[in-house]
Amino acid sequence: MKQIIHRIAAITATLCIALFFISTIIVELFGSNESIATIKSIIVWPGLFILVPAIAITGASGFALAKSRSGKLIKSKMLRMPFIAMNGLLILLPSAIFLDHLAASGNFDTRFYLVQGIELIAGLINLVLMGMNMRDGLKLSGKIHARL
């Protein structure tokens, strides 16, 4: 059961970040200021209220699953998790709220685009790290084979 919860939470968290990332890029390239503000609002609500618990459940269930295991893949996953969490808590979460606030008030200035750039970079880093954790998890579960 822990594995199923972990898998669902990890997929949910990864899809949320990917959706936030892709929708931000698309709306920035092709949308109006109003559509940018709408996306920023949706990312905060309900987006963060789906993402934050999904990441917390992924981390907690991952630690529970790792208790009885050891090895290089477990160690790699455990080293990535604090960075993913801190990146989310210190950069992605405040950036999303700040960008929503600026967009809602129509402030699409240098600050908006500077924070937007930082948020996109941090989101991409988290996507890569989460993808690496998924890959290692699939190796641990035997769903994919490790290269020898």
C-alpha cells in the first residue's frame, strides 16, 4: 500500500510542476496579461493545494519505504529529496504567491519577469531531480533494469 501511495503522490507532484511550467511558458508566449493573471491564480489555487500535500506525501512515504532498504539508489534519492523540498519551499512557493499578487494587480514589470525566470529555472531543476528520483524508484522496484 505504501508503494501505491508513494507512486500516486510522486506522479501527482511531478505532473503539477510540469503543468505549471508548461502553462506558464505557453501563456507567456501566446496569452494576454489577463490570461497570465488567470494562470498565476490557478497555480496558487487550487494548484499549490494539490502540489504541497503531494510532495509531502511523496517524501513521507519515500522515507517509510526506504527504512528497510539501503544502497546507492536509495542514497541518491535521499540526497535529492531535501534539495527538492527546499527548492519548493524557498523558491517555488513564494514565487508563485508573489507572481500571482503582481499579476492580479497588473504589475508585469521587471520584478515580475525576474521572479518568473527564477521560478522557471527552479521548476525545471525540480522536474529534473524528481525525474531522476522516479527513474531510480523504477529501478528499485524492478520496473526498469539498471545498466551494468
